[in-house]
Amino acid sequence: MVKKVALLTAGGFAPCLSSAIAGLVRRYTEVSPETTIIGYRYGYEGLLKGDSIEFPPEVRAHYDRLFAFGGSPIGNSRVKLTNAADLVRRGLVPEGADPLKIAADQLIADGVDVLHTIGGDDTNTTAADLAAFLATNDYPLTVVGLPKTIDNDIVPVRQSLGAWTAAEQGARFAANIIGEHNAAPRELIIHEVMGRNCGYLTAETARRYRAWLDEQEWLPEAGLKREAWEVHAVYVPEAQIDLDAEAERLSRVMDEVGNVTIFLSEGAGVNDIVARLQAAGQEVPLDAFGHVQLDKVNPGEWFAKQFAPRIRAAKTMVQKSGYFSRSAKSNNEDLELIAATCDMAVDAALAGNSGVVGQDEEAGDELSVIAFPRIAGHKPFDVDQDWYRRMLSEIGQPAPVRAE
């Protein structure tokens, strides 16, 4: 019998966290109303601190209110339990302590039978490490993860929760930002989209934005032309960017259309930027996970500086849709997938089956409980997909060449 369940959301926000918590509470209320549900506040940081809240009957009665909001009601943080040095520096664990043991001891102290982690590959593989640690101490813990990331880059999960909504919201953001294209003559707009290693969100956002363009009625006689509202370039980490050739192409677009709009994945071209920083003897800022801190490297501004003089832009604007899109409430597409995922996650937990619930690409995209050892991150976006290549052709961009 499962007496106590703990929920934990971690990593960056995605438009699924609040809804996934609601879905889990709904399912437990349906099939195991006697089970106590707690939430660790601010992800693994709350677990290390023993900072949790118990969901009272009011939450079970009104879980549906969570569907109306983005973000996470119990909070997130970026904490890697295997990076002890960072945790010591942040004052989360004492010097010489094993963070996994501290977290495991807290789960034991709290009497947790099941841990549901809602996060990406780091979140879920860390949960697997916790379960393995506890197993060596004869403490059974069932861990069932839900795959969350707007990058949609978890192996082997076909569609991560929240990614559809993030793309939809990014397209909505773009519609207003690109409305600025004629605020001045010869304007360059760079729409920077989240995606450190994976271009999925950038590509899908561009596709959804162009679908919105397809629905509009234009009036060129009054200056309302689709060409000016169009996406003129899409750059993702998985494809090479020939700056010289693209500058020449976009210069022609600027001359003919009067403005240029680029959809840029924040991870596109970062290797080149880092190489230039290192060659100049500058330190490359890294986070606790060893990732380049993109907000400090600022790829959008870097590309703006490369293109603006070459295409003779009179005004340049770089706008980032990441925080706008990732903190939205779930759309109907995601709600349907979230509901099915939560149902299976609860049923698996009650049966004592650990893993990550997702659409398994290696099993015909069937929703199933995927074993933790098969979970990995950094799944690349496939730039050879027909729809993506067709989109680039339609906007006049050469077919993608895979980055080395």
C-alpha cells in the first residue's frame, strides 16, 4: 500500500508543471484517496532542506484550479545532486557531505513511498540515482518521472510535456514583435527562442507562426504584405550557419522587402561564439551543470552585430520569447497528453513500477513506462524532416547542412 507520495518539479519552467500536479492529484484522488500527497518546495533544493507542504483536502477538491496557471505552485530550482561542490557553495549541504545521502535520508524521514519527478533528463536520472541509493539501504522507493522540457530533447521520448504550448506561445509572442518591422526603415528583428542544444522549439515556433500567417487576409495596397511579416531565416544548433552567404541572401531580402526577421535558437552558433571568447582569453561562464550561461554569452546580440552592418540595417531589435512561452498555462494539446501521462504515472506508482512515462520512440511512440537507464538528454532536432526542409525552401533559405 502506498501511504505517502511526494511530488517534485525541477529545472526550468515548462507549460505543464501546474497541470501535471493537478493531473497527479486528480488521479490519486480517483484511485487512492487515502494516500497522503506532499510537494517538495523548489525541487531538489526543498528535498535537501526538508521543505515540503502537504496537500490538504482543499487541494483534492479544487485541483482543477491549477489548470488555469503556468509555472509551478510548489516551485522549481536548478540543483544537481551529484555536483557537491556547487551545493556546498550555495549552502545547501555541508562540506564533505554526500548530497544523495542527505536527500535519501530526508525521503526516509518523511516516510515517502513514491516520488514523482516532473522534469527533464537531469531531473529524472537524478531521481533514479536516489532510488538506487535507497535500494542499497533496503528502503524501497518507487520513482515515476514525467518528461518536461520545452526543448523536446529527451531520449527516447517523442513528445515532452509543455513543448507544444511553448511553441504556440512563442508564435503568439512573435506576431506582436514582428509587428514592429516597419517602426523604422530597414529594420532587423531577431526573435531569440530557447533551445541550448536542440532546435525543436525554434523550428516548431516558426512553423506555428507561419501557420498563423496562412490564416490572415492581407492588403498589399495599404502596405500590409505577408512578405514583411514573414520569417526570413531559421537558425538551429543542428545546422551549419554560413554567415557570409546568409548575409548576402538577407541583404537582398532587406533591399526587396524592407525588413528582415530571423528566428534564432539560443544555442545556434554558440560553439563559434565560445571559440572566439576563448581565443580572446576571456572566461566562458558556466552553470552548475557545466552548461555555457547563454544569458551572459547573449547569442542574439552576437548575431545582430554580425548581420546588421552587412545587410545595412538602420535599426536592430533582439527579443527573447523564452520566459513568456515557458511560463504559460498548458494548451489543449498538452492537456490531453498530460492527462494520459498522469494516469499512467499514478497507476505505475501504485504497482511499484519505476521509470519515466512517455511516448517511446523505440516502441512505435506508445505511451509507456520507460526504464531510467534508457533516459538521456540532448536529443537533436532532425533538420532533415520533410516539413522543416519544405519550410526553409518556402522562405528562400538553403537546405540545411548538419553541423559537425
